[in-house]
Amino acid sequence: MTSTRRTVLSAGIGLGLAPLLPRRPRAQAAGTIRIGVLNDQSGPYRDISGPYGVACTQLAVDEFASKGFKVEVIAADHQNKPDVGAGIARQWYDRDGVDLILDVPTSSVGLAVNQVAREKNKAYINTGAATSDLTGTQCTPVTVSWMYDTYMLARSTGGAMVKAGGDSWFFITADYAFGHALERDTGSFVKASGGRVLGSVRYPFPSTADFSSFILQAQNSGARIIGLANAGADTVNSIKQAAEFALTQHGAKLAALLMFLSDVHALGLKAAQGLVLTESFYWDLNDRTRAITRRALPRLKGAYPNMASIANYSATLHYLKAVADLGVPAAKASGVDVVARMKAMPTDDDAFGPGRIREDGRKLCPAYLFEVKTPQESSGPWDYYKLIGTTPAEEAFRPLDKGGCPLVRA
């Protein structure tokens, strides 16, 4: 088996307390691939991936087994702050021998880490940040975006709501890169379908817990659809507080534009029933998703994987296959080369099935449109979704020539 070590670290308060890793002899470092999982371990996005994403990364390492080199997994909390995330990334790449940074929810942090990875020629696989700019104007030859983005979510969930008659929208938006991109991409789909965007309100992230004033503004707009351009605990709190104001009883519908199985679990079926959402993974989707879920559950402390946490498994497995194919010295020397090898190899695993990585770094996978079951329809805990639509992998994401990625040949 591969020799592994998992060290979960805290970023501390500010860059001065960024995680310190033990120094290793150069000979040991030369034969060891080190993966750094950088995500939210303590804030509003913790339950989306957080420690569960670290556990799924470790599962991939363990299942990859020995291919002639060692693999270590470490982790840190970026606190949803771009300066903290960039500082940890720089330290990891420069001093601590990290070869791949993985996960990185919060689009502003993801974009900051993206620039550090480009500068250092080190691999970065984004499984957590939703901004489609990472495969657009901010694409780099060392970056891969693994399973969802704002364009895909807008097309799948937003498009479905418009087709169902939701022709007027108002957005409650987290005021940072992800919220802006999700509002932008969904608004574009609404307008292209003949609908109207009546307005939006942006709230400070991550310091907001009271959404009542924003919900009242949305209600007063008269929009048929209230689009929640947020995620994690913010989405859960928005839906709970909308219920307190009886928002849906006044003729409006909620569109949770990025929602996860863990969010539905936190809400409960009584509150979440009927919500329409998009994920690219569901544990009960097919035999392969059920198989990977069975293997992951012992590590997840009672939680079930969602598309964010299990994406770390899928991305890690493919990265390690590319390292084995390219060779450890070459993979450690150049993020450009190892990412190019990842793009040249087809992807395939139990979480997402077969796929590929495009020239712009976009990993392609289907987008599944789900409706949350009623309590009567569910057979028990975590049996929450019924599939109502599928967008094929080649159609789910923005066309290759429309994103402005400089890596795409004209």
C-alpha cells in the first residue's frame, strides 16, 4: 500500500499563523507526491466539503495503492479569505513540497490560488470554486476545474425554472466573485429565454446570518422566482428565513442555484421538499455511485458524499494516474506537464463515470436536475432526490469557444 500521512492543519488567524509542516530530507521529498487540500474547515462551506473532502482525497490515495512512489495528504483552512488562501498556497508550493493544491471553495480564494499556481508552475485542481472564469478569461495551463461551475448551474437549474414559467427573477447574491458570476450567468439564461431580471440585492460574505431584509426586498419586487446566488449555510439560512416570511405562499418560488445533499439534510425534507437543484453526483444514481458511497461512508462520520466532497476523490485518482504515467520527477518539476498529461488521458471513476478534460481545463460530466422528495416519498435518511432531467456532459458546460480562455486555439 502507498505510505500516506494525513495532517489536518489550521490556517490560524492571518498569514502569520499559516500552517507549518515538518521539513523532510530532500531524498524523501524527491520520491513523494504531496497533495494539499485547501478548503473551508470552520465556516459556512465546511459541511459542503471541509473535512469530508479531505477524507475523500485520502480514500483515493489509499485505493490508488503503491505505484512506486509515496503520497501524503495535508490540509488547511483558508477561512474564505483570498489573502489567507494565497499565502498558504505560496508557502505550500515554495517551502513545504506540495505538488498539487486541491478543492479551494470560495471563488475569490480559488482565483487567488489560481494565480499563485500559475506563477509557481504547480498543479491546481479546483473542485470547490464555482466561478466559470477559471475556465474562461482566468484559465491557466496548470489549472483544472472538476465538476460544476456557474454556467452549468445556470443552464441546468435556472433554465429549468424559466421553462416552467419563471419568467421574472430577483437575486439574493453573496457579494463576492462566486455570487456575482452565478447571478450573471443565470441572468443571461433568463434574458435569452425571454424573461426579465427585476433586480438583485448583494449581502456581505461571509459575515451575514440574517437574510430577512433581503427576503423582503425580493418579495416586494414581485418576481416569480427568487434566485439564491449563494451556497452552503447561507443557502440553508435563506430558505429557512424565506419560510418564516411565507414567501412561497405569496406566489414566489425559490431557486437554489447551488445546493448540495448536505444542505437538504440540514434543512430536512419538510422544509426542502419540492426544491429543484443540480448536482453532478448523487449516491443513489447508479451501481457505481452506490459502490463509491459504500467505500466512503466509513470515513465520513455519518455524512453522505455530495458532488463537492466526492470530486476530491475523483480528481485525486486521475491526478495520481497522470503522475504514474508521466513519472514522479517530471510531475514534481512541472505543473504544466502533469496537467497536460491529465488532459491527454480519459477520466473514469465510480463517482462520475467516463469523461475527459477539455483544452480550457474543464472536466466534463453530466449535470443532473433533481427535485427534493417529500417526506412521504423518502425511504429514510439521505434518500432525498428524484431525477427529473439530465444535461449530457458535452452540453452541460459553456461552449469551448465562448469562454475567452487564451489556451483555446481559434
